[in-house]
Amino acid sequence: MRVLLDGVSLDSSSGPNSFARKLTSALCSRGNEAGVHVQEPDVRLLFIQGGSHTVPTALRLDGIYFNTRQDWRSMNEPIRRSYDEADLIIHQSEFDKRLIEGFFGAHPRSTVIRNGADTRKTMSIPPLQHPALDSFAQTWVCAASWRPHKRLTENIRYFHECAGPRDCLVVAGDVSGVLSDLEELGADRLDRVMFVGNIGQDELTSIYRRSSHLIHLAWLDHCPNVVVDARAAGCRIVCSSAGGTEEVAGLDAVVVEEEEWDLTPLDLYQPPRLDFTRIRSGRFDTQVDMTVVAESYESALKEIVR
């Protein structure tokens, strides 16, 4: 099968693009031809939005806009046009399926395929060895493109309340957009917290391999690749029940319960404070191996090939 990937840049390190790179490799390893320059494709896999095409199109969606701080209606319009024109919708999570169908209505053909990680490559990367970490008993980690709804301060608060007194927390990613939140947190809360900024994927994976836990308490996240990648590296996941994160967090995840969202637009950048006494285990036993994910994509795409 010849699969044209559209709406992606395989050189980018963003979540959708890094997933596209891993998926392309996995599809090719299964005997398909896949990429952004495939000639005479049998099927097109479009990410998020794009124009119409002459070949059958599967649209992979990673959520839609609902933040009242943005013009979410107009921002959703090009996505909705692609949604209506597509032959198949691939949702990243059951949460996303409920969200998107709540805004756009049900599509005649849709499926849920959660994200995956290249587990073989992940486990080939050795755990990070660094003297700054050696004086601590365990390393915890969190990583994101930090915006208010990713709840960095709640991640740090959870670490201080629930980790051991000799553990440390590594924060990866640009925190410039949440500096005011960190200042309000106070210097004492930043004790044993290390900020490493934006780093490469292999370096981030080496931190995952070193870490016992990944904290990802983001509000209403969809299917975060950082959780999939960290879980593939052996981290235990700490996440919120709100959104789709729990669907890829595993049965051993620590899930902080919060109120269920009614799918109406809201101020995403004013997330509620979490109650860390409301803890339970994960409820989803989901595979995160990209070979399994690629097989699901292949089966779904074959259904719309003419």
C-alpha cells in the first residue's frame, strides 16, 4: 500500500510530526511505501487539516479548539471542512472522539487509534548518567511545551507532596510562558527541581530511562506523546483523569480524579487546582508499541482504499 502523509513535516520535533516520523518508519517496515513524497498513492493520511484530494483520505485529529481565550469557532472551521470531506476519521483517544463528535457531529466512518512509541529504539538508549542526579535516590521527570493548562506548578506540588525526600524532579521544555506561575509557587517549592529547557528527543528519552515517574497532570490533554514515550521507557505515569491522557498511561498509573468536563467551551488557561487525596489506579491496559499502532493504521487505511 502506498500511503501519502500530508500536513506534516518529518523534520519537526513537535508532537504530531514526531509521531508521523515514527509511524512512517513502522509502516515501511511492514512492507508499505509511506512518506510525504509518495507518488500515485493508494491512500492519503492527512494530519489535522488540509485541502481535498483525488485519493481516499483518512484524517488524523488530535483534538479541536475550545479555549474561550481564542476565536475557537473560526479556528475550528478549516478542521471541520476536512472532517466533512474525509473518508475516515482517526481519533487519538476515546476522549477526542467524544469531544470532536460533540462539536462536529458523528462521522460516517471513524476509529480510535492511540499513539505509540518506538520501544526498540527507546530501550536501546541508555539511562542518563549525570553527577547532578547521582546524589538523589530517584529521578522524576515532566516534559511539555509549557502553557498554563499543562499545570507545571501542580506537577511540582505533586512531586513535593508525594515523592521521597531524597528524590529530584527534572523539568524539560521551555518554561518562559509560565514564569509568573513559577514565581507565585515560591523558591522553597523549587528545591530539588532542575530545569533543562528544550532538549533533543534522544536526550529526553535518556532522562525517561533514568526516571522512576513521569508527572503529567495536564488538564484536558488529548493523547500526549510524552506520556507514551515515557511509559515505553519504563516510567510510571502520574496523570489527571480529565482528558485522554489516562488512556495511554497504563494500569499502574497514578490517576488524580477531577470533575468530568461537559464538553462546552471554557477558559483552558484557568485549570482547577487538584486534590491529591483523590487518587486511583489507571483503568486502561493500552499497548504503546508503535508496531501494534502501525498495524492498526494499516488495517484502517486499507478499508478506504478503492
